[in-house]
Amino acid sequence: MFAELLTSEQLTILGQIIFIDLVLAGDNAIIIGMVASKFPAEQRKKIIFWGIGGAVILRIILTLLTAYLLQITGLRLLGGILLLYIVYKLYTDVIKVNKKEEDIKVDNSNFLKAIWTILLADFTMSLDNVLGVAGAAGDHYGLLVFGLALSIVLMATAANLISRWIQEYKWIAWAGLLAILIVAIELIYTDIKILFL
């Protein structure tokens, strides 16, 4: 019944959004869990709450901004190039299984520093997710909202499960990378067509 409500183009976009979210949404929660694990149990819950809350707010703001900015000619080209870089980074970090834990230094002496570390990580990792989902959704704002909601749900509830799936079933990571690559090429082609053809 759900498939009857969507066109084949929208179903394709929906599939891209789901794979992008599966590959990218887990990062934020993994970082939050890593930072929180350095603290006593009573502070851990607060760090997880504020970390996920901050990530949700950042993701909503970035989604609104990105959806608007991708309508401007020239910025889709830049967005596509940035996504190509993200594909490369994900290939080296996820497919080649480099541990991200080594890149993050946590100061466990200060609660506010821990929250700040999480928010900085949230910003950089929310940007790639939002750019991928907004690029895939295009003018389909309902699908953009769905992608935002799905990424928040995945980040808040299923990050550890997703990271295990990606390690166990490499095809999920490859499918996510392919979806992001397709979005990047479409963004770049759209602006090249407008600017140069």
C-alpha cells in the first residue's frame, strides 16, 4: 500500500535516503557513547541526553539551511564536490575499517568540555548526513523531512546496532557509499548543465 502512494522516482529517492542514513546516522551516537563512557554513571545520562539533544537541534537547523542553499545555482556543484570528499572519507573510515576512536581526544575532567566535544563532532557529522539526504531528496520536501526524522531515530536508538551491521555486512556500507556517490554526481551534473551547457 505504501508503495502505491509513491512514484518510482520517489521510491528510488527513499531508498537512497535510507542507505545514506544507515551509513551516516550511527556516527553521532557512537561519538556520544564514547565520550559519555569516560564519566561516572550519574553524569553519563546527562551527557547522552545533552549530546543527542544537541545533535537533533543541529540536524534540524542544518537541514533547513541546506535545503535552501541547494536551490542556489553553483552551491550544488560545491555540495557535490564536498559529498565526493565524504565518499572518500567514508571509504577509508568505514570500508577500510580505520578506528575513529583514535581521532577523538576526550577530556573527562570537565562535563562542559565533554558536551562541547560532542557538539563539535555532531556538527561535522550532521553536515555530511544532511547534505547527503537533502541532495537525494531534491525538491521532495516530504522525503527530506522523512530523512531528517529517520536520521534522528537511528542516531538516538540504533547506532550501535547499525555500526555492528556495517561491520558484519559490508554491502550496507557499499550501498550507502553508492547512494551518496550518485547524489554527488547528480548535484554536480545539475549545476554544470545550468552553468556551462
